Amino acid sequence: MFGLGDLLALIISAFIILPVVVFLREMGYVVASLILGVKNPRLTIGSGPRIVKVGMFDIRKYYHLYSWFSYDSLKRESKFSYIMLYAGPILSNVIVAVTINAMLANDMFEDNTTFWNRFIFYAFYYVLFDVVPMKTANGMPNNGLIIYEMLRYGKRTDFNEEQFLPGTSEVEEQYNEEMEKIEEVKEHQKDVAEGSADDKREEHQQKSEIERDKEQQLEDLRDAEKLVKDKKQKFKENKPE
């Protein structure tokens, strides 16, 4: 039976463990890139508008599981360099998971065993889908298939026109285009809101003018009635007995 404890565990897994595991996975690219030497490396954390950019770290507004590594080119292109670059995220999660598992085996983290067991589970979950060669979304190869193709054919093989790891310059260009579109939408919404406000003001003015006309007509009607009444009164007063 799914209870409150299970719901809490799900929330912790979704909003704490998984984002951390994904971050550690992407840090595997970063470490490998620093060792191999790449041009313009970047680790983007989250999506949407940028909050801050510090060095190679680009932190976005909407942060959850969506993080990725990008670079423009390898300084020393070789079969070994590409294999190590794509093996980086696999090795990082394996090293972290094995280390934590060893600590648990030596009775460390006794008070939080469930949390760390779940952490290890998700770390190996990503390792599994990274290391087993397969195609993913849009026919793109995962890291395992990239490494397999390099080992077998001695070259990088993609099944898509776009790169497996995007170029940082292209990512920055796409980001600027997205921000421009967002600003255009905001300006359009602002214009629509201002137009609606103008329409409302005009409608209010028209209603006010109608009300004033009605009041004037009523005033004129009351004056006419008073005039008729006065005439009748004078007629009665002047009427011979």
C-alpha cells in the first residue's frame, strides 16, 4: 500500500537524489574535459532564463533534472580522447556509487541507510542506461553506443545531423534566440494589456457620458414639468370665479 512514507520517499528521490545524481553524471564530462582539454566547456544546470554564469557553470531559472555538458571542440582529437570523454559520466557515477556502498558496508551512514541505498540505486540506474549500447530520443546514441562505435570502427558515429554533445557556441546562440522570443512575447502581452486598458478607459468614458446625458435629460424633463405646473397654477389663480 502506498502511504505517506512512500510519498515522502518519492519527493526526496525526485527533488533531491535524482538532480544530484544527474549533476554528478554531468560532472564526469567536466572532469574528463579538463583532463583531455576541450575548447569552451560549459555545464548548464536547469533550463529557461539564465540566473548567473560563473566560469563554465551556467545556472538557469528552472532547475530540476535538465542539465547538460557542452563544448566546441577537443584540443587533441583522438580515439582515446573521445572514448574517455564519453566514459566520464559513466565512471563518475560508478565511482560515487561504489564508494558510498563501501561506506555502508563498513557501517557508515547507519542513520540514513535507506536514503543512501536509494542514492546508489539511481546512480547505477543512470550507469545502466549509459553503458548498454542503445539509441535514445531522435535516434541519438547513448554513451555506450558512442564508445562501442569508436572501439569497433575507430571513429565517432552519430545517427542524427545534430551533435551528441552540443557546441557551447551553438547553445549560447540558441539561448539568446529563446530569450529574444520570450521578450517579444512579453512585449506583445504588454501591448495587449495596454490596449485592453485603453479600451476599458474608453468604455468607461462612454458610459460616463451616457450617464451624464441621461441626468441632463431628466433635469430638462423635471424643468419642463415644473414649468407646466407653474403655468397651470397661474391659470387657476387668474381664472374668474
